[in-house]
Amino acid sequence: MAKIAHIVLLGWTAAATDAQQQTCADALAALVGRIPGLVSYSGGPQMSPEPAGSGIDFGFTMIFADAAARDAYLPHPEHQRVIHEAIAPILRTVQVLDYALAD
């Protein structure tokens, strides 16, 4: 089974503080080791000199062992806690793209 790359692009509200944004990044990174099949996390603020399009401020990629691991992550209580406590209060927009990695 192929590993899955889960790419998420977030746009923050105008009121989002630097501390809130850092809390989101830290909370997402802390999910590695807590959720079975979540192999890795990498993320950071938008820094491209190209136009960000749709006001994207932050992006991250998670690699999952397979599609089943990704599917189990979505409703996982730890993931849901991060969404509700850290992300949702400052979220303006979100875009998600998943794809299978070549073996």
C-alpha cells in the first residue's frame, strides 16, 4: 500500500496572533507519535515570493503509512482536539490535497 501525503493550506483570520499561530504549529507537530500511522509532519508559514493565492498563511504536510491510517486520523480525538482548540478559533480558510506517494 502506498503512503499518503496529506497537504493542508490554512489562512488565518486578521485577529490571529503570532502566539496562536505558533500554538497551531506546535499542536500539529505533537500529533506525530500520538496517532498510529502518522509517519511525519512538516510545516511552516507562507514565505514564497510568489503570490500566495487565496490568502494562504500557513501550510503543512503529513505523511501517513497508508490511506487507512489517514482515514483513522481524521476522526481521531487528538486530531479533533487540535482542530477545535488551536485551529478553529483563528481559521479563515482551509484547502486540503491528498495524494499517494510512489513506492
